[in-house]
Amino acid sequence: MRMTAGLALVLAFALAGCGGRVALRPPAGKSLPPRAYGETATRGVDALLEPTSQQRPTRNAELLTRSDTRADDPFDLPPGTDPAKVPLPAAAPAKTGMLPNTGTAAR
């Protein structure tokens, strides 16, 4: 019982310290880190806490731009298949922008 009460007290103090919303300042008697080589001025606390583009990169390219059907891959063989015994596929048709066997243009 006594151990449980002590554990609850420690947990309450730990949780109370998590909610601090005071402005960040260097500890008393300490200063901010020195300015980096090439910078003209020392940056403030807020600027030092702002993540750089290397720390939080942004995505600048869409990975999926079009939805195309996948062509058959002649090299995608199941395990244990002897590649020398697999017949070679026929030549792929040229891309004409037409749907196969319909004569209509693809969107």
C-alpha cells in the first residue's frame, strides 16, 4: 500500500512537470550557442528551435501521377524455375495511344 502511494505521488509530480508552457530561455548564467560560421547575427531561441529543411524535408514530387496497367514482366519467375527453359515473350507492341482491339483512343 505504501509503495503504491509513493509510486502514485512520483507519477503525479512527473505528469505535473509535463505541462509547462513558459517561454524557453537559456539557464541563468548561460548564453545561447555561439553563432555559426558565416552567419551575421546570433539567432534567437525561436529561430534555433525551428527545424531546418534537412530536419523536416518537404515532398516535392508526386509519386503516382498516372494509373497505367502494368506490362507483363518476363523476368518475374517463380522460385525454382530454370530461366533457360522459359520461352521468350513476343515483342511488345508499340505505344500508339490506342486501346487494344477497340480502335478508340485511350484517355
